[in-house]
Amino acid sequence: MTGRFFVAFLVASVLALFSASFVRAEDSKDVTLKGTLTCAKCDLKQSPTCQNVLQVKDGDKTTTYWLADNTLSKDSHGAVCHGPKEGVSVTGVVSEKDGKQWITASKIVGLPEKSKAAD
């Protein structure tokens, strides 16, 4: 009896893993957002440490997307640490964590060449 239970549990676990992977793959599509790239600490006073954020306006509403720490985000921080840059496009995967919108940037366009990683 316990052998059958173990096999059934194993099959259910494998199915759950495959379905969870499938859902994540569908949710992880790149989007491009355009707005003002700035520093959450120096400009917005919303973080104890420097962190890139992209503020996107849609009518009267402004959504703040926190850029996940990766090489691209870190390399572009110098251009926005002491002042916002408008008209910046960020392409990447959007997610939500701890009530904040996050984007893992794969491309950032609209900053001076010396401040960003290779496109």
C-alpha cells in the first residue's frame, strides 16, 4: 500500500513541477517600458541604498519599476544617481515582489554611451 502511495505522490510531484515551469515560461515575456530613470535613494528618497528605478506615467498615474540588480542596471546607475534622465526605455521581464513592481533589464536605451553596458 505504501508503495502505491509513494508512486502516486511521485507522479503528482512531477506533474506539478512541469506545470509550474510552463506557467513561469509564459509569464516571463520581455516588455519595453519608457519613462524617467532615476535613483530611488538620491532622487526619490525611497531607499536606504542607491537603486535604479524607472517611473512610467500613464495619464495621472505613475508606476515605479525597480530595476533588479544586474550588470546592465549597475553600469547605467552613474548616469542617473544625481539626477533623473527622461525618455529612457527599459526592456526586460516584469515581476512583482513585496508589493513593488520589478523589471530585470535586458536592454536600456536613452542614456549616454559611457554610462551603459553594451546593448
